[in-house]
Amino acid sequence: MSEYATVGTSVRRPDLVEKVLGTAQYTVDVSVPGMVHAAVVRSNRAHARIVTIDAEDARTQPDVIGVVTASDLEPLFARFGHVIADHVILATEKVRYFGEPVAIVLAETRGAAHDAAGLVHVSYEDLPSVMTAEQALAEDAPLVHETTYDATGDDSFKNLAGKKADGDSAADDALSNVAHEASLAWGDVDAAFETAHLIVEDTVHYPMLYGYAMEPYNAVASFSDGELVVTSTAQHPYMVRDDLARIFDLPLSRVRVSAPYLGGGYGTKSYTKVEPMAAVASWYCGRPVKLVISIEDSIYTTRVDSAKIHVRSAFDADGIIQAREFDIVMDSGAYADNSPLVLAKAVNRCFGPYRVPHLRVRGRSIYTNTTPASSYRGFGAPQGNLAGETNIDRAAELLGIDAADIRRRNLVQFGEPILRGKRGIDADLPADLELVVASLEKDRTDRPGYGIGFGCSASDAGAYPISTAQVRIQSDGSVIVLSGSTEMGQGSRSALGQIAAEELRVRVDVVSVMQSDTSVTPYERTTGASRTTTLVGLALQRACADAISRVRDMAAEIWECSAEHVVHVDGGVENGDGATMTFGDVVRTWFGGAAGEVTGVGLLRREGVTEEMPPFWETGMVGVAVDVDTETGMVTVDKLVTVADVGFAINPRAVEGQDLGAATQGLGAALYEELVYDGPQLINANVVDYRVPRMTDVPRKLDLILAERRDGVGPYGAKGAGEGQLNPIGGAVASAVARAVGKWPTRLPLTPERVWRLLNDLDETD
């Protein structure tokens, strides 16, 4: 029998029925009285000076009420970006990528707005463009930005601060297309390489992707009387609020951002995206504005950082790692967005959960004239892990060591540090590896074209440990949980409801969870980095304890006894004489009448169990078996094994779903997905040509394993989940294909054509 009444049990998600029936409310369903519709005019150049914007034809169309351009925004701070405020709301003076917003057309209907947008005529003076990181880093390459910007985000990025060059030759000399640099080092790398038994050197390429959420970006904004109200598809409403407040120079209390259900996020909806366009349009016309963009326009809004990574590793004769060196170049597109943080995490995560006595990592995030890159599930780990894991597998092959065995010899043990001076690993990775090996061995075969690959990763997860939560016990004993975290399909609403029910000892069906409204729900820094269950869960436990303490005090007053003699029991309290009251009894009696509520508050910051950074580690441990058709290059995944080392699964079925979803998304990058530029323009920015995994691509056999050792800092020993199994999939698939065909690929995705070219000793890029 379980020691818990509610947590640790798979429960039906509270949003299940309304999503299945199509009655769930998303931002696109929001309407406001007096609302007008917006359509975006986008650049058809990658890099060009804007000569004129002629909107007269558009303005004269029926139902059109206005056209907004950058010149209309001069009274505002018309840029955003939580790390570097380099992202203009509308192109100013020049465009920096094909698809950049140039103007916003406002009309009474969506159709009228889109029709009129085609009548806005923009004339350009073309400029030389840099479409790849290599071009952008070339000597005398044209600059994407002729200006430096102040850093606006975390203190660790204040070194990015700068000022406008304004023709100052010294400032001009410092300008480049490098948006950000990050590095990490310890030990004596050069000396370790000099004495190594084996040095393995590789260069790999991680593709440019789009985090394909089913719901495109959209927002509804209303600016009135110095107050801004926005409903949007935001993972981080509070951080969007900060950007919007800076744009309009408003107090935070005058900006309200809410996010109903999100139709997927995957990191692509983190931080600010289309909200500023809707907000400035409402400010301009004095009416609420609704902006809904297409999948194609969403792809032109943000994408995933592609990467070229050079890795060099030194080993002794037994396969023990002596040193590792990485050089990471990320193509981050026209604006920084969250790429500086993605790069920093890639630097921290690329060398894997191994003992590395000597390390040197250099990373650069590069401006190019392409769609801006931003966060993506895994946050820099998938890019670096591909390089690190395939390099280890090549070393195993050259040393004649089994791929699992070389990992056994190098994986850190529980409690050992991966990053010097940081929290040690809070997972038993060697035990997780044995679970994967045992599962794969059950179905191993020697048929031609069959190969097995492993992947290990560990991510410094949880972001920064700041969280708040509230619990409100109602006069009938039911409970409302308030959290600023966002429900985007990951199941946080059910997990938080289960935690509250467990802590308060009430039925889960009397608990309602309300989320994501900066004027109603308490502060939540982000919904990302797999942090909600762990960090919001801790804040929620504290809120429940606070509420219980308040109820005990109220009951003591009613019973005229000391609070020490009042104890918490199922659904209520009991005194030393055996008298009991439900939570509802206490509230009604204390307030008098069927009224009142008790509110508990829980606060979390960097102290106590969350003092040491990172707050927790999210691990990825996967194995794949593939079949390769050597005639066509087609790769079929025969078996997928994942180990979710989550400490404790609050809702086991939801954890399994998150793990399978993450791994499937990883298979997309490994085998199918890639955004492709032909000159200045994407040629597959649409739902047909951008190939995502289908139901027919699901592996033939699945083994989703939960490792629950109660070793996390979160509630009941829980740790975060949802990203870990994506991170090592690319490297595992690449290694499995290499073992199947006897040749090592250097870039993803491993499409049939690319594998066929590999088999026939042709260039993988042609």
C-alpha cells in the first residue's frame, strides 16, 4: 500500500475532457468588445535598407483603420529582449532577415487586414547578407547590427552591455557579428593531450529546427488609460510583462499578462514573441487588437539555434577520459532573443555527465540574416550532446571497448560534481545505464543493417529557484491553488493539484488550480527548464503548510485552547479532546456565516535545499535500436528505451507521456526535421514541407522506465522531467546508424538521402 493518498498515482488530467471535446479556451478564442484585427507586413529581403513604406493603398481599403510602422513608435522604447534588448518591434531603418515585421495593418476583420497588408509597398536598397555563421565570421563580413546594446537580463550577462557606436572608430572596431561568447575551463588541457593514448577529433552539425507547437503565436492586447492588458501564448507571462512595461515605461502593476491553455510550447513560447506588436498596435489605434499569425509566420518569428561543434577528446588505453575540448558556433539569427542563455547552457552540458579532469569549452552565438533563434526543449543540450556522445562512441570503437562499457568507466557517481563548484549529480546514472542496456539486450539481433546506440546527458536544470504559490481554503472545504506557472500540455495543473491534495489531506477532486495571470496569480519566474513540479511544488508545499497553520490557529481560538493541541487530520483538524472540524467548519465558524476563506502563501528563493546551484539535475538516458535499408538509406527505429530518473513521479502516466514526447521530438531532429534556406528565403516554412514525426514513425517497440529513488530536492524526492530524453537522442541515433552501416555521420537529420550519400561515400551536405 502506498504511503501517499494522492501523489505517486496516475490521475486523469483535469483539462482532458475539455481538450478532447474542443471546448478548452486558448488565446485564439479570446474576443474583446471593440476589438480590431492585425496583419503583419513582412520583409521579402534578408538584409536591406528601407527606402520608403507606402501604405496609402492599404489605408484606403474598406474596414482598414490604420497602418503602423516604426516611425509611429518613436515615443516608445521600441525594442525588446530579456538578455539583450536588440529586437526591434518593427524593422527600423533596415531589415535583418526575410520575414521580419515591417508594418502592422489594422482592420475591422481579419480578412480585411490581411488583404490590405498585401497593398503595403516597401522599397528597399539591398545590402550584402550573411546567411550562415561561417559567412558572418568571415573577415570584413557585413554587420547584421551596426550597434551594440545594453544587457537587460541576468547579472551574469551584464558584460554584454554596450552603447551605440555613432561613428566612433574605436567602437566600430569592436563591432562584430558575435552576439555572445561563453567559456568554461579547468585543469591543464594541453598537457593532458600531450600524454594521451588516443585522441579523437570530430566536427558535427546540429540542424536548424522549428519547435513545432500545434498552436501558432497569437495575442490580444488592450491599451487604455495608461494600462495594458494582454492575453497571449506566453510560457513566461511575468517576463513578457517586464518587456512590455519597459516598452511603454509603465509600472509593472499597470501591465497585466495572462496565458490560458497553450497548444504546446517546447521553449519556443518562452519570453517575448508577438506580444509587443499587438500591444503597440492597440496603443496606436486606441482599441483592443487581436493578432493571430500562421504557422509560416511563426517559423519566421523564432527557430532553434543550429550549431557547428568541433570536439577533441583524450583517452588513456582503458578508455578513461583524460581531457575534452569543444568549440561551439551557434547560428542564432538576426536577433539575440534567448540564444545567449542557450549558448551558456550548451557550454555547460556538451561534455556530458562524465569525469573530465581537464576541460576547455568555447562557445559563440552568431548574428546572421536568418530568422531569430531562441529557446528549445533541452536548452542547448541537444546540440552539444550530439558532439560529445558520438565522439565517445568513436573512441570506444577505436579502443575496441563496448559502447556501454566506456560509459561505465567514465560516468560520475551519485553526488559527484559535473560542474566544478556546483551541486553534485542527484541521480544514479550507472544504474540508469544498466536499465537501458538490459532492455536493449532482450531484443538484440545480428540482422544486416541493425545497430544499437546509447545516449547519456545531464542538464543543470530548474533555472533560478524563485517561486511563489498560494492556497485558498474555501468555506465549503474546497481548495483553490494559485500559481503563475503555465499549463502548456505538460500536465502541471494535475501535478500541482495532486501535491495540494496530498499536503492538505483532501480529495483531489475538490482542488482547482488557477494559473498564469500576472494580476491574479502569484509571481513565477518561468515555466521552463523542467522546474514546475520541483520548484513550484516546493513553494506549494509551503503554502499548504502556511494555510494549515492558519486553520489551526483559528480552530484553537474557536475551541479556546492552545494551537499546540490542534492537529491536522484528513480534511480538517482535531483537538486533544477528540473533537474535529473540517476545513469548511473552521472557516465558517471563525468568520461567522457561510463566508470567508483561509489563504496560505509559499515562497521559494535560493536558500536551504535550493541554495546550491543548479537546483537539480535533469538527466537523459536512452537507447535506440535501428534498422537501416542500405539500398535506400531509410532508417527505422526498431526500439526506443528511456529512463526517467525523476526521483518520485507525482503522476506516473504523465511522466511517461512527457518522456515519450521528448524522445519523439528528439527523433524528429535525428531523422526528419530541418529548416532549409535557399539564398535569403526558407524553402520549407510550412506545415507540408517541414517534416515532423508522424504516428507511423513511432518506434516498433517502446520501453519507458521510471527510476524513482526519492533523491530529488522537490516534493517527496521529486525532480524535473520533460526535456531529458530529447537531449541524447540525436547522438544515440547517429551512433546506432554508424554501427549499422560502418560509417560515421557528421550531421543531422539522417534522412534517407543523407544516409544513402553516407553509404556511397558522397558529401552529406549535397
